[in-house]
Amino acid sequence: MDQPTFVEGFHDPEAVKKMTYHPLGNTGMQVSRLSLGGGPIGGLYGSTSEAECVNMVHSALKSGVNYIDTAPWYGNGRSEEVLGKALKDVPRSAYYIGTKIGRYEPCVERMFDFSAERVASSVDLSLKLLGLDYVDVIQVHDLEFAESLDLILNETLPALQKVVEQGKARHIGITGYPLSILKQVVERSSVKIEVVLSYARNTLIDDVLKEYMPFFQSRNIGVISACAVAMGLLCEGEPPEWHPAQQEIKDASKLAAKFCKDAGSDLARLAVQFSASTEGVATHLMGSNDSRIFRRNLEAILSTPTDLEVELSQQVQEKFFQKLSKREWEGVSEVEYWEEMRKIQAGKR
């Protein structure tokens, strides 16, 4: 089979045939249209069963998914640890994996550390938890929270270059919510950035990623689009308590979910299909912590939307999201973080 990560005897050949694969920029990696996000495995969206997560990972990989994304931040290492157990008996050639540095613990004082020293120790711990000698992509996690971009440019990224030179990672990436900052870092960096992970900016609520795609493509950077359901907004039920979106966006999302349900459809399915329609994106990263959710995402991303689904998507945007006073939450979390840090620092004086 003409697929670089296909392993005879491990994969389900018929399932792999249904998957499509795309180059991740100039990395040489051919990644599956659907990729697996490790946030839910780390418990970001509620408690999870380790056994179910392991089964889900195996199911995803055998179905042709070949890119996994994780981070120390996801459950303070739990996501990496569970993935390490899941991947123990999986051929290393059957998948690509990326992890991150920079964001760590829920405690404000220990949440972020972009120093070169922490980069080195973080990568070593991640590899230990994952049970791997190297990761395919090492990424700066949510770099907008750094004290300054100069720190990222002059210390963090050069430290990641050393990680690559040591053979502990193959490619360097950056992640974050404000696309303008990701673009600025790419423009200013002397270290080669090969991958950009953008989340919740290619959705029915806010699809500004499309405006940045020509720039990233002009630099031959692979683009990973994550969170098609906007971190739980575009689903039935309540988003997680920590979600930074303004109440206006949350209220509109709830109304949109009811509108779709009344029309005999599912907002999450429409959201996945909408995100997957964006040209130039290498892979669409979606988190799952059980096989049922994974199968639902897989079916949605591989199916062609019906005329009714296309019409409903347009109606959802027009009725609920295009009229919002603000369709994104840039800066909200950063302001809260630095306010808490200032309080802590003032208390220590």
C-alpha cells in the first residue's frame, strides 16, 4: 500500500484506503486527514478511563490515523503517560507524534516556563513518559503567554533546535490562539519553523485561519487545524468550566446546537465537516477519550456533506455567529494569567 506509515498485519487495510493523506509542509511527513488530539486523554474535558483511552488510540491508528498530538499540560503528564502505554506494542513506523514544551501545571506560578533549561528537561521527561527515543514534532505551547516574544525567539526556539540536533525530535513547531502572533514569530525566527498548530480558528464561529493560510503556504509550513468544535462550544451540553469564550459566544453556541437538533442534525458533525473543508490544511486534529467519539469524528470527516448539511451550516453561521459583537476571545486568558501573576509577585515583596 502506497502509504509510508502503513504496517502489514497492524493496520486495517480497508479502513486505511478510506483515509486521505497530505504533506505536512516540507517535513516529508504524509499525515492523515484526521489526527488524534491528546487533551481529552489527559482529562481536560472530564474524567477518563485509561483502558478506554488505550483502546481508542489503537482503534484510531488501525483505522489509518497516523498523527498524534499531546503535551505535558494535558493532565500534568497523564496524556503522555497513557499514550506511552497505548503505543508500547504499536510499531513505531505506524505513526507520527508531536508533543510540546512551555505549558505545564494548573498552578499559575508553575504554569508556563519557556526557558532553555526547562525545554531540555521537559523533552527528556516527555520521551520517558511516551517510552520513545524521539518525537516527530516538538512545539512551543501557547507562546502568546510568554513574557515577551524575544524570549521565544532568542531562547526557546534555539533550545528546541538543540533538541533536534540531539536527535530527540525531528521538526519544530509553534502553537497558539492568536494567529497574528504565530505569523510574527515565523517572520522573525532565525530557527526554522516547519509546523504551525492553530486551534479554534477554523470553526463555524470564527474561521479567520483561512486568511492566514496563504502566508503559511508561502513559507512551506505545515498547518494543523485543531478544535473544530471550538473546545466544546459546538456540541450539545455545556463547554468545560475553564473555557475562555465570552458568555455571548457560549449562549449563541447553545442556541445553535438546539437549532440543529430541532432540524434533525448535529452541530458537532456540521462543525467537523465545515472545518475539514478548508483548503491547504494538512490535518484536522480532534481529541477523543473514547472509541465512540472517535468513530463519530472519523465518519463526519470522511463523509461528503449533504445539501441539507451545507444549508444548515450556512444558516447556523448567519443566524447565530455572524451577528456576534466579537467572534473570538484573543487576550482573555493572557490578561487573567498576568493579573494573577502580578498578585502573586506583589505578595512576595
